[in-house]
Amino acid sequence: MEELSVSTLTGILGFGLGLIFGATAQRTNFCTMGAISDMMLMGDWNRFRAWMLALAVAILGAQGLHGLELVDLNRSIYLNTSLGWAGAIVGGLVFGFGMTMTGGCGYRTLVRFGAGSLKSLVVAIVIGIFAYMTLRGLTGLARVQFESVTNINLADAGLASQGMPDMAAAVTGMSLEAARWALTLAFAGGLLWFCFKSARFRASPRNIVAGLILGAMVPAAWYATGVIGYDEFEPAPLASLTFVAPVGESLQYLMTFTGSTINFGVAAVGGVIAGSFAAAKGSGTFRVESFADTGDMFRHMIGGAIMGVGGVMALGCTIGQGLIALRCTGHQVLLQPLLVSQLLLPRRLGRLVRRRAAMQQRRRLARQKFFRFVDFRAIEAFQPGDLIHRQGGEELQETADIGVFGVAPVLPVFIGRQHLRIEPYRAIGGLAHLDAGRRRQ
């Protein structure tokens, strides 16, 4: 039998890892923006701790491979001597705002597409087009010029890479390996302590499994491209999981299949979609979903466009920059607050946009004099969360963005023994306040 080429072999491995990633993310509802929403809106830190657990596992696994000299992480794009600080800041903020508009980041878009979301298909296509334009196309020239002006060459300071170990060794006089393991154990140990100090998280096997499996996918991907895919005569680029530029490469691969060669990233994108589809079908959660209206479509398209641009500028999405780059203990650790601002600040700005749209909708309904009944309109663009199955049935993960419009001043509604109180005069930002409590009739 003819031996498989390196590109084909890494493609098979990429598809397999993507399959596991997509299925796990779909079944556990692993979502970066959802984790932030849970913290801010419901005080629930479990999904955020799952994300931190995945980061700790990724750091330990990747640094273990590097320490055993199985993979040279310095060959990755994240640890060269060109410090792209401005691209990380600008790209991260732009990507975060786009993520808020679309209801999820790059990998979450693929997971939702696999679970039946047609609007996520549109977002994925737009992300891919604008990512490829920024990488090698029309807007690529502006990106290259921006980087040439803002990037800092650390080689001038005598550093071999932009990794934290190199910086720590230069400052403290420690050996490079000692600095590497000190930082690795400090960061990973701190994250593990943060995760498992919570009794609620320890009692959440779904979030623990999500963190362990998805975190393990990162070093597995490095091993696939750096060890199994290594060939002196046909070397495959050292890469791991990221879902911005590979989405654009996937579109190009689909259009030029007969003249193209598959790579790890393209195969991983296909694997995530297939894994999510299989998990959704198997659990009975597959639902075809489309846009609510033209405004909803435009918001998602704009969000996808700026995610594609921002993701390339920042060298990755919340997985590529969050789990992949941070696991290298590179300069991105210094920019860890940026990772939070990438999610929190754009989300706050996104709320202002959505709040204004909600108030406009409310005024429009008021003019139509529909105050004699309650009109509940859950605008699709306002729902970044997913309905997921738990032991008690389906429950909403994120409740911040349900719009309620056209509410009469006083309208108590009794359903069985459940009393629903509606208090529009306590509305914040134009949205009515709903409060449900049990009452005896």
C-alpha cells in the first residue's frame, strides 16, 4: 500500500482532533463569551473555570512536549522575535466586539453551524473571506504596513524569542529551563487552584470534562504537527488549533480542491463542524436556525467581518490566542488583561448597541398602540447563549438579552400557581423587568 504523504497524515489527524473538539464543545456548551456572560449576569463561574482548566492542561501538556524535546515551540508563530503588541491590542478588541455581535467566537460559530445554525454558516463564510483578505489579500497590505511600524524586534535586546522564559531568564539570571518550569508550574498551578477551590465546580463533571478534553486537544495538536507530521523532506508547519485564518484557508480549499493540498488547520475546521453535527444529532439538539430579520443578518455579517480582520491581526481567536498562544508562556501572558478586555469591553459596547436597538423597537411598537397586550419578542440578535439539555431539562445559559416590548403598565398573569409580575417602571435601559415568584391563589 502506498505510504500516506505528510500533508494527508496531518490532515487526518487534524480532522480527528477537530471531531473530538467539536463534539465536546457542543455537548458541554464550552463557550468563551458564554463563560464571561455567566460570570457577569448570573454570578456563575463554572464555565469560566472550565476555560481556565483547559488553559492549565494546555500549558502543562505543551511545555511537557517542549521539555522532552519532542516539539520545539520556538518554531511556532507565537514565539518569534517580532513582538506584535499593537496587533494583539487592536486585533483583540476588534475581534471581541465582532464576537459580541455574532454571539460567539470563531470555533463557536463552527460548532453552531454543525448544530444547524444557518446564520453561523453565513458568519463563518464572512470570517473566512475577511481573514484571508487580511492575511494575503486586499487588506493584507495595510496589515503588513501596520506591523512594520509597530512591531518590536526583540533580537535587538538579545532575546531569542518573545517567550516569558527568555525574558525571565534575561532579567533574573536563571537558566532558560529553570525559568520555563518555574513559570509553567506557577501559572498552571495557580489556574488549577483557582478552578478546584470551588466546591460548585468540583461538583460539575460536565465542566471538568470539558476543560480536560479541550485542554488536552492543544498538546495533541502540537504532537500531531510537530512529531507525527515531521518530515525533513516534506516538513509540515508546526501548528495547533485555531479558527480564524484556517476558516479562510478552508474556503480556498473548497474552491480549488483539485489543485490544493489539505493542511492541519483546514482539516480541523471540517472536523469541528462534523463533530458538532454528530453530537447534536445524537443528543436530539440539532435545530435549523436562521436570521430573525435583515437587521439581524447585517449585524452578524459585520461582526463576522471584523472578527476575521481582528483575529488575523491578533494571531488567533479565543482558542488560537487564548489556549494556544498562552500555553507557550509567550509575551501573551504579559497581555493577559487584554484577553479579559477583549471579552468584557467589547461586550459592554455591544450591549449599548443592542440596548439602543431595543429602545427603538419599543418606541416603534408604542406608536402602533399595542399596549393592550404583552408582546414578548426574543430578538435573535440578542441571544448569544444556547439552550442546552441538563438533568432538569432545557435551561437558558444566558438571560441578559431577552427583549420585552409593548408591556401594559400593570398586568399580573397567573398560570396555575405561578404568578408572573411585570414591572415596566423598574425597567433598566428601556427593557421591562420580569420577576417570577410562587404565589398562592
